[in-house]
Amino acid sequence: MNPLSYLKPEGFCTRTLHLTEEFSLSAFGPAGTEGSMILVSGGEHPEAVMNGFACLPFLSIRCEKGRALLRHGDTCLQSNRPLDLMDTLLNACAMEEKESSGFPFGLFGYFSYDLKNHLEKLPDTVMDDLQLPEFLLFAPRVVGWIPPHSSELHMKALFLRNETSETAEKALDEAERLLSCRPAQEELKKAEERDKTCSLSSSFSKENYQKAVRIIRDHISKGEVYQVNLSQRFSLTYKGNPYLLFLKMATEAPQPFSAFLQAGDFQLASLSPERFLRVRHGRIESHPIKGTRPRGQTPEEDRRLQKELETSIKDGAELAMIVDLVRNDIGRIGAWGSICVDVPARTEAWPHLFHRVAIVSGNLAEGASPGQILRATFPPGSVTGCPKIRAMEIIDYLEPLRRHAYTGAMGYLGFDGSMDLNVAIRTVICSDGKAHYSAGGGVVWDSDPEEEYEETLHKAAPFFRAMHKVPESPADSREPLVWQDGHFLPLSHSGFPMHIPALRHGRGVFETIRIRQGSPLHLGEHLQRLNDSAEPVTGKRLPAIQWKHIIATLTKANPMAAKEGQLHILALDTGRPCLSPAAMLTPLTAAANKEGIRLICHPEPFFSPMARHKSLAYVFFARARERALAEGGDEALIRAPDGSILEGSFSSLLLFSGKRLRIPEGPSLTGITRKKLLDYLQTQGWLAEETKLFMEDLEGGNLLLCCSSLRGLSWVRSVDHIQFPEPDPAWLASMRKALGYE
């Protein structure tokens, strides 16, 4: 008996609604509910036959690090054989296929490209910066669909064994309520305004992308591969509504296999033109795409570009290779002799692109399960290259970040044995306040590095337009300029060999300097501290450097950061007789908190004979601050082994006690901003003393200030349970102004 048989669907209820607006707008409510998937077939494609949704899941199955977790209410099952657990679940929920229209009940969600690591023995050297599941599937209680050019929405809700039809009716009521929920126009307008402030980065510079193309051509020349699909990922800060972004992109470039997944802590918005797999009545088919051209600005240019694509030897060979790969993949789970190429190549025209598309199909071997189908065919061959395994090894070597959902698949696996998955290209991943969009192309021997790079920009054009960005070499235009060892160069071109003492032993010093209106604050003092610390920390001196000229060039190259920025200066022991210096200017990330900050006492004492130097060994203070932030504070208060107060994790302290200014005594970094403040206050008649300070001294204090090179002055609202009053804002502002921070 199947251990999941208690999940067997018992029956379903139906309902029909008349929609008074476009389906995509009615779907705003479901799109905001965890576990929902919106499926949209846009455009005039022959396969664009259905819009619909799945929502209100009664279970989910999530795979992370090769381990699957199935949740149903309070029940939780785990397995280190994820696809086997998925097959067991689909067997338990199996339903006969009774209707040919609409969406089936089943598992809706996505499979990430990185699932490949659990299907084949492959290297895994890329960085997992997003840490998303390898697959995530939801079993919806309700599915709904609406045919094109219709206003009738058909909905079905199921009830399980040991449930009654009342459960399904309640689910239909809830789905109907969700369909009536729309965010206010004002909220959408604000979200759109927020989009316009986003910043852009890429996983490749233009030069490095082209270099990777040349490396692939070298592999091809050695006979290792015929084709490798290379991609770059664009990332932007994004605080808007992910479903609104999906709709904006769908308006720019409607596609037949589009899908939006609301996963709760992240969202996927896929505008895919490519069908990976469809299974119906025991027959499987795939629609690989290879060959892309932009649409022309005039009818004549349009025809020229289409003809260029259709007569391209390179694109034709590329598609032929992938068709052969797909034919081979499907053949692994297909009935002997049934695999055929229905369409070797056809041109499909879309609002911004032309594509060359093929169709491969076959009969499934008897008993082939969804898990077995995925093991044989995943990831889609059109997004790996050929031969598939070696191509994936090269991708792992060249691409720096995990692809996650990009080039995986989205769609559903029906309880009735059906399956429909797209190739998750043209897909946005919204996670942790950022939107990530990857674009790539197949590299073959004929590939031109410049054209390959431009192709990624063409494919990303709808995303850039939806985000109000111009698709023009964003990586290069946004990449910070750095100065290193006498050279100005893009950040991606900098770097240090792994064997240098600075990386092995932390032998180096640094300074962080506030830039205001193009000018560094207290530059002389910071450089003096850097010079004073260089030899005690590393045993070596800095070379003579004209920092003013270097800073002037960096501010000119980065005008936004020059207004309010932070200059990072490093001096590292790279094995040379003198230290190797470097400098980079970035936008300011730590503005003064005028509402007061909270200090959290760090539980571990600190003492180091090197504490008076700002060396690379700053890990203790960074971790102390992270802990304080996790506990709701703004800074950590660092104490010595005898309990005396030393400093803040990234600031120095000044206590006003009666008519005295008290500075904590002990091994700590000399604060430049605090020194400047003391000089100013002494001109106002204040006297300062350096003395041991303990927590009871804080309780008797009138005011505690935090002094930071980047933030300037902040008054301390509290230290654990000790509260301090707010100082006169005008007096505080006068001090900030005297120090150059206002």
C-alpha cells in the first residue's frame, strides 16, 4: 500500500465565474498567496490556448541540498531520494483523465537547473548566492482556467479521502474571494516609482563574457563539445510587486508558456517561449529553440532579419545539434522506434524577436514515471549544449553563480499522468529585495564574442524596459572603477593571487573615508593612521602615493558616489618589498541616525595588542556588530576582560558626565572623528579625560555619543537597559556641521 494513500483525491466540485476584466488582472489576488501559480499563454502562438491559475495548496514538496521535504498540514515526510518521493506522491494521488480541457489537479511549481547535480556526477564550483530550493512543488486545492477570448472562468476544487465536498466548496469560496482582491492603484503606482530607483549589476563584464565565449571555442576546437550555452545574470534592487513586474514584461513580450509562481519568500516570473516537455495520453513532445534575431524597425528590415536567421548556417547547425540531443534524451524513456522529429525547423515571430523552433515527439515506454522522465531529459538540452554532460561541466567552470530557476523548468505534473513544463528562460527571480534575470545563448565554433554578448542584451530587453533600464552594456557602465598598484581598472579586473600573505594571514591595513560633495573628510588623519599602522601590522611600508589625484579620478568616474560616498583604501602585503595599495569609491551605505542608536553589550571580552591598528583582522568587530543587529541593536558595545568599556564595534565613544567629557581608556582604535570632536568641544570650554569606564559610569552619564568616520556623530538612545535622553537637535547639528558631516 502506498504510504501516502491518505492523500488520494476523492472527488471535486466545480464553479463558473463571469469575469468583468482581463484574467491577468483578476489573478492579482491568487498571485499574492503562497503556493499559487498563474499560467498565461500570451501572443498569437498556436500553443497559446489557455490562461489559468492554481492556488490554495493542500501540500508542498520542497527539495534542498538533495533532500526532499513533503508537508501536508502537520505531517512532514523527508527523503534523500527527491524524485522517488515525488513519484510516490503522484502514484498516491493518481486520478483518471476524464476531461481534455482545462488544467488537471497535480503538482505545480518549478525545477531549478541545479537539480542536475543530483541527476549526474558533475562538478559544483559555482556560488549559491540565493539559496533557493532545487525544486518546489505545490498541490493546489483549486485550479481555474479561461480559454482565449472568453470571459468565462472555470474552476475546480478537490476534496481528499476522509474529507467531504464541503471542503471543496469552501475552497471555491476562498478562490472567488481572492479573485476579487486587487491592490489599490495608488499602491501599484508607488511600486512602479520605487522600480525607477533600482541599481543594476551583472555576473559578467562585457569583456569577461566575451573571454568566456573564446574559452568555449577553444574547447570546441579540441573536440570536447559542439556547443555550450553561456549566460550572464543581471541583478537589480527591486521593492515593487513581483506580479506587476510579470504583467509589465508580458505586455512587452507576450509568450505562450508564461508562468508566475508565488513561493512565499521568493517569486518567479517566467515569460518563456519554449516548451520543454508535454505529456498527453502517453505521448511526449519537446519544442527546442535555437537561433534568435531581433525584430526590425521597418518591414524591409524585419524581412531581412528573418531571412538572415533562416539562412544562417550557424543557427541551422545549432538547432540540428540540439534536436539530435533532445531526440536522444526522449529516446531514453520512449518506446522503441517511436521517436521522431515532427518539425525540423520553423520560424516563430514574436514582438521583439524571431526564433527557430523544432518539435520532437515519441511514445512513452510503458510505466515511465515523471521522475524517470526528468532523469532522462533534465535539464533541457537547448540550455546546456552538446554533448550535455561536458557542456554542463564547462558551464560550471565559466559561470560564477548558480542559475537556480533559470534554464530549469516551470509548469505542472498532473495526477492524471499529464505533464506540461516550459524551459524557464526569460525568467525573473525576485528574492530578498532584488530581481535577477539571466540571459544567454548557445556558443558554437562560428560564434562571434561580440554578437554573443549582444544577443544576451536582446533577450533581456523586455526585462530592462519593464525595469526602466536601457539595455546597453549595463555591466560595463555600472562597474566601479578601482585603483590598484598604480592602475585604474574595472572592479572585475582587480584581484589578488590566493597565495599572498594578505589573504593567507590577514597581513594588511585599511581605512574607510567619508566622501561629501567630492571631498574626503579628514583625509590627512586617515592617511596618517594608515601609514602609522602599516609597519607594525605588516612589517612593511607603503610606497609614496599622491592620493588626492587618485581620489579625484575615482570621484570623476563615479559622480553618484562622489556626492555621498565611502572611499575604501587597502594596503596589502602581496609579497613585494612594499605594501600593495588599492582604492575604491562606492555609494554611502551608512548615514547618520538622527533618532538615536541602540548599543547591545557584546558578551565576549576583547583584548589585543594590535587593537590600536585598523588591520584586516577585523573579524571580531564585524561579527559583534552582526550579533547586535540580530538582537535589534545598531552597534555592539565592546568591553575588555576586566569589564571596562572600550568602544563600539564600528565607532568610538564619548561620555558626557556632569561637566566632564570621559573617553574610555584601554586598547582600542584611536577614533579620528572623536578626536576632531574633542578638539571642537575644547574650543567651547569643555575638558576631557581618558579613564576607565564601566557600566555603572554610563548609568550616571548625561549623554553618550558614537563617533564614526562614515556616519559622523550619533547620540546613543540606550545601552542594554540604560536609557539616555535626546540632546538638543540644534546643538548636535552644530557639532556635525563643524566636523563636515552637514
